[in-house]
Amino acid sequence: MTRVRQGLDDTGSVTLAARLARYSRAFRYKSLPSEVVHDVKRRLLDSLACAIGAWQAPPCRIAREVARSVMVPGGATIWGMEDKTSPDLATFANGSLVRYFDFNDTYLSKEPAHPSDNIAAVLATGEAVRASGEQVIAAIALAYEVHCRLCDAAALRPRGWDHVTYGAFSSSLGAAHVMNLSLAQTEQAVNLAGVSNIALRQTRVGAISMWKACAFANAARNGVFAALLARRGMTGPAPIFEGEKGFMPLVSGCFELPLMGGETTSNGDGAPFKILDTYIKPAPVEYHAQTAVEAAVAVRSELVAAEGHEALAEIEDIEIGSYDVAIEIIGRDPEKWRPATRETADHSFPYCVAVALLDGKVTLRSFTSKRLSDPAVHELMQKVRVVPVPELAGLYPHAMPTRITVKTNGGKFYCRQVDHPLGHPRRPLSDREIEQKFHRLTVGKMRPSQVERILETVWGLERIAEINDVMPLLRIHRK
């Protein structure tokens, strides 16, 4: 037991929880490369845009109502309002907003993730302790780093667990860092985060419910709660990862975490920061569908240019050729051919491609209840076949290739393949394009002058003395 308390397992090796705690305590804003600082700002703007756009979404309203039932003067702001609640409930309400549209950033590896889901946790705890902009930037970069490295280390999906399970660890470390917990407290936050926050993959199987938007928000809420408990002296089971009944034996399998961003080898070579490898979305669909949408839009343009708009009604067959992970997640279940909810539709190869072919784009309006029940969309979906393409196998996660082939009644074929979608690190969105996304998602909810003030503030976040000063800028403008 003494060894465990000192961060050692029963062989005398440093436990993973202890290593993560030490990494968190050594993490510093001043050590971050300028491109990492800039990318944190880009991800923050993108996440706030998604959150403001989702203000009226049903699961987000429910989460907000629950958070408002516990009012805490001097607590953390429920975004869009003046009301303040506890940091963990604010994390849940705000995190649900970020996630609802499936429009926030993504990281794909052995386990997929949406690392920007950690941002709500950092801002809520940062506000509670009046953290500076620099502290918030560092804590966000840290949460991204831990989250993505865990996703690199072991897949949870094949074992029946949901990817948000890793989020309890990363958000607890982001919260612990911004609250400046001690080394011992940080280690206990990790232990507490891991012991009781294991999420089932059923969240993303078959017909998808409102909970999809809330699953990571709940993991982050639990991560924040773990950090708050550790701050007061609560201890958790150890070793949480390596123990006989711990995370590795029961959840992930055995793994080793490689060097993390800022750590160096014996040769002095430094590891890059993972936030630079995450992807910002140009379309509000599950990330594996991004290349499919882009390819379908290109096929539509070619088809219309060659045969006119009337040719859309002459489509006989649509083949979506992709890789095994994408097919498993968004191209296998029968519900993907008859989505009844937004959550199922944006995780459906047939739906996303059918809408892209009909409209030449996929936007938030593509998922209204009226569009979901449109006979034209449903008729076209029934012409969709999803097939594995042998030459695309093994390219994921370095590429996300999807090939769309359309055959018309006249026997003509139109085909387009996209390997890396817009927003991927190989084809990044510009700062201007991210600002345009912010403008699109906040129309009708914020005044233009308010939007410009937010953009100016986030681009200069390191100069903010207290993150609390940012919160009033996020209030929803209601006539």
C-alpha cells in the first residue's frame, strides 16, 4: 500500500496515474510552441460556435434546466445566460452544447475522439478559480494531449466501451491543472475519475438517442467532480490503470503511453503536441462521413454539369466504398437507411450522401424533422449500397478514404474519391474559414458586434487576466 500511495505499482514501477499527474504538474504555458497556442484558440472558437448554434437543441435545454436547478453565486456560467451553477453541472450543460451538432473537432486513432469536448470542463473550473487566459490555454492543450495519447494507446470500441470513457481522465487532468492542484491531489483526481466513469458503447449503436450529445459532457462532468473531490482531500483506488481489477485488465487491455507533447527522449528529441493532429469539421456530420459528403458533392456537380439537374431523378444506384471502421460506425446498422432522429442521420452514410447529392451541400438544415421525413431523401437512400474496398483497407487513421460511385438509368457512371477531407491537418481550414463558421452558427443568437468582440477576445486570450471576463460575451441575444 505504501508503494501505491507513492505512485508505484506492486513491482516498484511508476504507475500511469502518477506519470500523468507529474506531466500535468510540469505542463506550462510558457513552454508551448506558438502554433499550439494558436491552435488552442482555433479549437476554442470552433467549439463556442458549435455551442451557441446548438442553444435550442432539446438535450441541451434539458441539461441547462438541470444545471439551473442548482444556482451557485460565484460558480461557473451556464453559457448563453447570466446564471451560474457548480463547475461540474456547468461542464455538463455547456459540454452538451459543444457536442450536439457533431460539428466540433475530431481525432481518429485506435479509438476516435472529440477532444474539444474537454473545453467545457477547463472553462468551468477555470472560471471557478478565476484562472488567467494563459492558464486556460495550457489546460486545454494538456487535456487534448492526454486524450489523444490515450486514443493512440488502446481501442475501447471492440471491447464494448464508448470512447468518452477516456474523457473522464483527460478532463480531470485539465480541471486539476487549471485549479493548480498539487501533485498528490492530481494523481487522486485521475484515480477518482477512472474508477466509476466507464461508458457503454451502446450510445452509438443502432438508433441513436439524445444521449449522444451528452455522453462526453457527462464524462467531463465526472472528471471535474473527481478534481473537486481531490482538491478537498478525497483519495481514490490505486493503481487505477494497472490494478488487479483496474482499467487495463477490465476495460482497455494492457497498453503503454508513449512520450507526450513537450517530453523529450534521451537524445533530446521532443514529442509533438497532439492538438496539431486534430481535425476541424466543415460539415455537421460524423467525421467518417466527411469524405463521403465531399465526394458526393463533387459527383453531383459533375453529374449536373453533364446532364442537367433533371439527371438527379435518374440515379439508379449509389455505391459508397469505404474502410471497415467507417462502415462499422455509420454504414452497417439497418437504422442507417431509415434514420428517425438527427442523431442517427448524422451517423448515417446513406442519409448524408443522399442529402449531399440532392442539395449539393450538407448543413444544419439538412437535419430538420421536415428533411428527415422527406420522401425524396428516403427514396434515394434505398439506392445506396455500402461496400468495403480492399485497396482502402489499412489506410485509416492516416487517411479516411471514401469513394462515391453513381450510376444513372442511362448507364453512365460518375465517381469521385476523397482521402483527406477539408479540415484535416493536410488540408486545414484557415482562420478566416473558422471565423466564417462562427458567424454562420451564431446568426440570430448574437449581435454582429458581439460576435466580433468574441473573436477579438479569443484571438488574444493569453492577454486575459481572468477567464471570467469572457463569460458575459457568450450571452444569447433574445429579442
